[in-house]
Amino acid sequence: MNISQMKLVLSEILTKTDLTPCVVGHRGVGKTAGIVQVCREISRRYVALRLGQMEVGDLVGIPYRDGEVMHWSRPSWWPPATEEPTIIHCDELNRAQQEDTLQAIFQFVEPAAAGESRRLHTHQLDPRHKVVVSINPPDGSYQVATLDRALLDRMVLIFVETDYQCWARYAKEQSFDSGVQQFLSAYPNLLSLQGTPMDLQVEPSERAWEMVSTLRSCCRFPAELEMEVYAGIVGQEAAVSFLRWSREQAERPVTARRLLDHWDEVKEQVRMQRDDLQAVTLSDLVTSLQVDPQLTADQEQNLVCYIACLPRDLRFGLVKALVRIPQVAALLCKDEHDAVIIEAIEAISLEAS
């Protein structure tokens, strides 16, 4: 993706999740500038850590004694809980010169467990503060360390590439020299010489699929970027297979059984169904309840939720069919369902009269 697309994805992840995005790109493509711009756009304070220049003490603080207890002083860059929401940029993560520096930051880039705070040694980061990482790809062109799979598995890798149109807009906004702009409009291939492909051995794992689940629940990405985002978590092959499967599922109508038993999983799909697919779901639901009208309390609630999400005409038609099933009619006529059902019942009564 280009820098503009990267900024959109970063903004979604940093404002709606606690995951750690890692921007991967060749030198000069605009990784740092894009991250700083995102911080301004989402009104976050920006703190940069140049990990290639830091030692363990710069990260975890200097030890000191309090009686018989050893403590570590808070580093000057660490934002306290009272500080305004901050984005901490771990720049040059794979340029850490010492192995123990890389091991120390390992814990910090890992998203916090549910109900916990992100930590670095004894320090806890307030949940309002977020972390973003950037690296150059380990393709032999840079003096960087190889990041192991366990570390990569803790981040959402976002691969950024040079894009002339994106750069041209930026150059115009920043009033770059007109000669430079005109030359590169004639020779866009000279904007940047691309390096080798950015292969970081991203593979599926249980943690990776959990991150995909979090992004799908909390974020909204343009359709053309979804594959790139998920590929940076589970790898391209798994991402392509998952999105293909998702599209195939979206083309299939939701069955009555899934609707009644797993409403939370299918409610968005149900709401987005085309009219022809919705008609299949309606027919399957009515037929299923005619055969087996016994509903558990959860199934009853799911049925009412489904009725509530339907457009007015479809809602009337479904209720009209369901009240002909005595056991189901008895459930729908409960006072607790009046907010959803009563309008349809009144319309049916008027039609009958």
C-alpha cells in the first residue's frame, strides 16, 4: 500500500484497538513522516524512540534501592497516566545494536492481555497510550537484525511501497520545487529505486488469527486494503484464502438454524443480505418453525432481533407467516416484544378487517 493508505490503516488500528502496527518499508518512502502525520490527525502526542541508539537502561530505567527492595526509575520518555494520549514510535526496531535491547523491547510491542496494561519490565503503560513500530526490510540492503517469528507474530505488519501519485500530491501540498515535480512527472520510475520484495516470513498462528478477529470487529478498512492488512498478520496465502472464503459465505443466505443459534455471529451478514438472499432466509425460517416450533429462550430472543432488523415490509410479511404457527405466535405476543412486534400485528389486523 502507499503512504496515504498506510495512514488510513494506522489511524483505524491506533484509535480502535490495542494492537501494535509495524510499518515496513524501504528508506525514504515516508514511514516516519506518515506516522507523525497520523498522530497530528488523531490528536495524539508523538514520542520517538530511536532503538538503534538505545541501550537496555534507556528502556527500562536505572535500578535503585529503596531499603531492601530494588526498583527501576521511570525513563524520561515514558508517558505517565496523567499525560495526554500518546503514540510511542519504536523506530528502527531491527537496528537495535545489542541483543538485550531487542529482548527488552520485545515485551513492550506485545499487546496487553485482556484486562491488563502494556508493560515494559516493571513499568505499566496507561491504556490511553499506544505503540507503533517501523522497520526497514531485512533484504540485505540494510544493516539490520533478523526479527524472529515470535516477535513478528505480536505485530500487524503494514508493508508500504513507493507510489508516484501519492508522492505527487504530497509534493504539490508542500510546494516542492516545480522543476523536481515536472521532471518526476515525466520520469516517475526515477522517484525511487525499489528494493527486493519485503518478505518477513509472516505465518498464521493462534495469536495472529485473534488479531485478525479484533481488526474485523473494531476497524473498517477499504475493501482493496483488507487483503494487505490481513496478509501482514497471517501471511498472504492464508489472507487470500480467508477473504475468498468470506466472499463465498457472503453470497450464501443465512440459514434459519444459524440465525436462531448464532445471531451474534451472523447479524451483520443478515443486515447486509441482498433481497433475494433475505427471501431465502425468511422462507427457511418459516419452514423450520413449522416443522419444529419449539424455541429456547435464547432462540426466541434471536428471532425477535432478526425481525427487528428487517425492513418494514419484510417484517410484516414474516410476522404474518409466523403468527399462523400457534406456538410461535404465543411467544411473539409477549408484552416484552411489543416494541418490535405490535406494529406488524396491528397492520395484519387492519388488513384482515
